[in-house]
Amino acid sequence: MRYEEPVCQHPWVSRPVWVSLVVGAALLSSAAAGFGGEPGRPALAASAIDLHKVGWGSVTLPGSVCGASEPIRLHHGSAFITPIPARFSGDSFPGRRGVTVDSAPDGVVFGDLEGSGRDYAGLAVNCNNGGGTADGVLLYAWVIFSGRGGRLSVVGTVTPQVQPSEQLPTQIEVAIKPGKITASEFFYGPADATCCSSGRATTIWTYAHRTLLPGMPAITRRPNT
């Protein structure tokens, strides 16, 4: 006679009912995981970093933002790059031979770039000659960060798309919205003083497949000439 191992099952639970209970438990578990999420939005990943609590004065920037060959680690919001990157080799550097990187840790911009309820963050940075004046700035940019997967990572760098030759670097402000970053650009003309750029442009950067790409800039005001 062939021996068959008995199946451990309550006598009052038939097989169809048992399957229904297992499926129901799985659905309840899934619902509990998303409990507390905003209606109409997927639940946030528990492992995502809260970017509002990041110490922005000590983050690491991609070296490319200022033409460096290695990542740039900020200390109290600043860093120093030496030797001078090739892209700035024709600029003037008083005193120290290197590029100073300054940021605005207290002015970080947040926004839901994915439309998932999770904030991304933009940190304003500039590369300058260390002279301490607006005339010494070499480049303005915003570095965009994500807290996906429980770690701080760089999504991309937003830079001005309108830069007249022989003029001071174009300044830039950003607004982060689902699927795009709107960059407002403030560029100089030959008649502008250092304090006051008069040109205006807007560039829409689209975000798809975890990549930021700039569109064509729309000039909304020509600078003074």
C-alpha cells in the first residue's frame, strides 16, 4: 500500500476557501504597505531619503559642473579646485591658483520631478576666481539631486542655455515640476552693469528615463545694448 502524508488543514476549511484566504491576506498586506499614501498617488518608498533633512553644505557635486576631473566635495558650502580646469584657463585668478566653488545650502529648491509625491532637490552653485565679487564668477548652475533608493544621487546639472560672448555669466533660477524643470535665465548685454542683467530667457528641461535634457531657450527680453 502506498503511504500518503496527510495534509495539515483545518477540517472546516475547504481548498477553495483556503486559497481565498491566502489571496485575501496578500491583498491586505499590500494595502497596509501603501497605507497613509496620498489618494491617487503610489506609496512612497520607505528607503527614500528625506531631502529636506540633508546637510547641503557637505554634499558631493559632479566634477563636471566646474570642469574638474573628479567629484567636488563641499565643506561648509564651498570647495577649491586645483589645478585650474582647462575651460577656465583663459580667465583671471587673483592670488590662489585655482577655482573656488560656492553653493547656497540655505536656498535649496524642492519639487516633485517624477510626479510620484517624492521631492527632488536643486542646489545652486557657482564657479568663481576667488575674488569675492560678482565680476569674478565664471559660471552659474544648479545640481539636481534625488533620494531614490536610500542614497543621495545626482540626476543632472541645469546650466544657462543663453550665454552671449564677452559678457558676464548668465544667472539662473529653477522651478521643479512633474516631468520638467523650468530654468529662468538672466543674461547680460554690453550696456549692462554688473548688478543688473537686462536679458531674459526661459528654457524647459524635460525629465524622462531618469535623464534631464534642455529644450530650445525662448528669449523673452533682449538685453540693453
